[in-house]
Amino acid sequence: MTRYRLRAVLLLFLVLNLTACQTWQSVSLDAISPAQLIEEDRPASVRVTTPEVTELELVAPRVEGDELVAVGGSIPLADILSLEVHGFSLGRTVLLALGGVLTLPVILAISLVAGCGTGSC
């Protein structure tokens, strides 16, 4: 059982590290229009804020005429108040990596001490 515990801990840190790399990043609608952003960057998903709905995540968005069309429906481009896309977060990634590097030896030491306490050393 202790042989698999180390693998589980390492896998947990890998999964946490991968999820820390991505975060929602706001796009300035003054610098670029939503239609231009969708056509140039082709993001896998976007988060849109409209007057009627607080936040709505759209998967596989594309622009058709004057509407932003996605898997679940469409939104007029004129109704978009803010737009967010997934992007790389260097700060969160470094913080989590450092936390993992500092925490991993402590977890391994506790695991070894707990294993030796049961007589399986």
C-alpha cells in the first residue's frame, strides 16, 4: 500500500500544478472587439458577461454576422459587457510549484514515519 501512496501524492501534485497554469483573463474591449478576438485567437471557450445574465461560459465560440454563436446558443455582439479567455498564469503556477517543492519532503517524511510506526520498515 505504501508503494502506491507515493505515486498518488505525486499524481495529485501534477494535477494541481496543471490546473494552476490556467486562469480566466479579462480582455479589454476598448483595445479589441469581441468579434476580432474570436476570429484571430479562436479560443476553446470564453466567459461573457451580458446585461441579462451575470456570467455565461461559451464553448467553441464563433462569430456569425453580428452574433457570437456557441454550442448552447448565441449572443448579440452589442450585448457583451465583458469578455474573458483562458490564459497562462505565471504567478499561480510558480506559487503552486514552490508549495509542492516545500510540501513534498514533509509529506514523504510523515509517510515514512507512519510506515515505520506500523512495523513495516
